[in-house]
Amino acid sequence: MKRLTMILAVVFVLGITTTCFAKGRLVIYCSNEPFACQAVADAFAEKFDVKVQMTRSGSGTTYAKILAEKDNPQGDVWYAGTLDPHSQAGVNGLLESYKSPMLEEIGPEFQNPATTKQYHSAGVYAGVLGYSVNTDVLKEKGLEMPRSWEDLTKPEYKDLIQVASPQSSGTAYTVLATMVQLKGEDAAYEYLAKLHKNINQYTKSGSAPGKAAARGETMIGIGFLHDHALQKANGYPLELVVPSEGTGYEIGGLSIIKDCRNLENAKLFVDFMLSAEGQEVPQQVKMYQVPTNKNANVPAEAIRLDQVKLIDYDFVTYGTEEMRTHLIDRWVKEVKPLAR
């Protein structure tokens, strides 16, 4: 009986070890579209025979989750979503530093773009900020096609625009940071107050406004245009607009969570997603982001950064916790409470 008890005790301890530090496992926090997250998780699992668990949420929500779990990390790697919260996570000591050998194939501006400059995050794709317009609704209402950010504040577009809330969405934070860099801070918040009058809903997810515009639930949806290109490719009557004043863009982040349980598999996942093969996986499910690997195929539907008017987006300055908190707090205090 004593020998049996000892054997069971050893099995129990080994079971705990296998559960917590098992080789062949990976937990991905993903901030891309759910179907793209699943495609990437499945491709990695099949290629490397790794058991993958994937959780999908927006980049702002994922950052908050990683911060809440910092003393007991539950995830291993964070894939996709705007760079700014990834950058903030690095500044706050929530990420592992990892200089992947695959960075040699990544465009130089995407190799080490985050604020810390310690290889806490790499850029895995890029996407242009803009808006889509449902042309059927536009025709039905007899309105002209808006072509600029300023056009969106015209009174005829009242209750016809959706954008995400910067409190939950990295996409919406990019909108804030873009306006500040385009106009200066005070002028940017004056603009956002005028735009607020035409907003029918602030969504939780950055991709939701494009989907709503596709279905005709709103006429205009602001967001990253690769999300909207998917809706257009699926047959919805959308026209994609890059605003004439110029616009910001996103770098999709890729980071390893500090003190994760499956570090070697996390590094392997980063290497895979920085490869041309890994970056082409989302394209198979109609994600039209611009890959950062110089050898990867660029989808014909993608809006290339070198073909549109972009601002010189400052990812370092606008990726800091202080700036991010300041801009979001100011929006909450000065724009969100205004009457519509």
C-alpha cells in the first residue's frame, strides 16, 4: 500500500508538470479576424505537430488580459492587432525579447518597430486606415461620395457613420493618433467632436464598422481597409476610400508573452509567422493585409503602402503608455459625452 501511494504521488506530480510545462503545446492570443486566427493556428499545429489553443479578442482587450495575467501568464504568444498595444506591453515588461532569425526577410521598418527597441515585437503585416462606403445606400439617399476625412463631418452624413471605440479597439486608437498627427492635438479633438455628431454607433471591434457598411446597416464604416476589402471581395457593394488629406496605417504586431509556459514553441510560432509561408496563410481565407516578409505574395486586393498618401506615422511616440492613455482619456472626457 505504501509503495502504491508513492507511485500515485509520482504520477500526480508528473501529471501536473505535463499540464503546466508540456512540450508540444502553444496558447495563442490572436487579434486578427476569427477565421484568420483559426487558419493560422491550424496551419502551425499541422506543420509542427503542436497542440494549439487559440483565443481571439481585440488588441485593446488582449493587452488588458495580458496585463491582468502578468503574475501567472496563461498565453504564450500574441499574434496580430495594432502595434501600439503590443508596444505598450513591451514598455510595461509584459513581453519577452526575441530576435528571430527570420527578421532578415522582413522589411527593415517592420523588424523592430516598437518603442522599447529591444525586439519585443515584430511587424507581421501592414494595413491602411480609411473608410468604406455602401454605394447602394449612397445612391438611395442621393448623396455624393465622401473623399476626405473632412467630408465625414458634413451634416448630410448624420447617423450614417460607424467607427470603433478607442477604449476597446486598437483600430480606433490609430484613428485618434492619426488625427493628432495630421492636425495637431487640439484641432484633432475639435474634428473628432464634429465627427461624433455623425456617428450612429461606436463598436467594440475595429472590423465591425466595415461589416455593418457591407450589410447596409450603416453607410460608412471607418477602419483598416484590408478588412473592408474582404467584404467587397465577398460581393458587397462597397467602395474603399483612402482620405485625400493622407492617413495613418497599422503594423500588425507579433510578440511573445513574458514568462510564458511554452517559450520554445512561442519562438517557433514567431519564426513561422515571419516566414513567407506563414504570412501567406491568412491570404488563403481572404485576409488582404500587406505582408512584411519581402518574399511573400502580396494579394492583388491589398492596398499597398507605396501607392497611397500616408502620414509619417510615429509608432514610437504613439506607442507609449503615456501617450495612449492621454489620448484615450481625452476622447472619453471631451468627445464621448457629447450629444449626437
